[in-house]
Amino acid sequence: MRIEKDTVVSLNYELLDSSDNIVEKTDTPISYLHGGYGGIFPMVEEALHNMEVGHTCSLSMEPENTFGEYDSELIRVEPRSSFPENVAIGMQFEGSAEGSDDADDIMIYTVTDVAEDKVVVDGNHPLAGMLLKFSCKVTEIRPATQEEISHEHVHGPRGHEH
């Protein structure tokens, strides 16, 4: 079977930074729904299209193909009183984008500094602005179920498991 639209692709992968440090690595295969559903980087999906089980690929991806360029506008300084007493560097919080009243415009902010009267948070993805190297090996391909296609993502072995 070949990888094509509406197939479920399972693969093992490694994601490395530009210095070849492992950023992320699978212990067990991950699966995604192939065909433009947003389950994997579009550049990887394109490289895997029409391939078979056992295929390997290695790609070097610029920030615009992964998590975008680092945007200094996404750094915010907030009053310390807006956070829980135990706020610490590395904690993450949901919040709206600066100046947005849209409830659907929620971002994840990571605390980067805590002072007596203020907290600095960063809305950039931790890998934003980085050149990343992605390598993978396809371990399984199967047709997607109608439910997976209608929900636009892979379901577990027992069906719908959100």
C-alpha cells in the first residue's frame, strides 16, 4: 500500500536542531491522517506522499515550514498579581493574543521571567525561529476509517478516543 490521501501513516521520527541535538524522538510510532489534515508538517507530508512501508526520509526545514519565525511582539510583561502565587519560569498559561477580543484567538504563553511585581510571558512556540532536521521511517500504512476522515484525525485502536 502507498501513502495517499485518507491513509493513516505510522512512523518513527527524530527532530534535531541545527547543532544535531535531539529535540524530540519517538519511542513508539506516531500516526497521522495523510492528505492535508494538519497532523504533520506539510513538507514532511509532501515528502512521504506515494511512499511505502519502510521508506525513510530526512528533511531540513526552515522556520517558515515548522513553527514560524520568532516574533518579539509575542512577549508580554504582565502584573504579578494576574498569576497564581506559585508562578514559576517554565509554567504555561492560556491567554488571548494581545489586543484580541476573539475567544477563539487563544495562545499558549510560557513564563520566561518572574519578578516581584511582574511576570514576563512568551507566546512563541519554543522551537520558533529554529532550523529543524526531521528524519523518519514509515512503519505502517492503512486506509483511514470514514469516522477518522470525517473527524480529520486518527482514532485509537478502540475507535474515537479524544
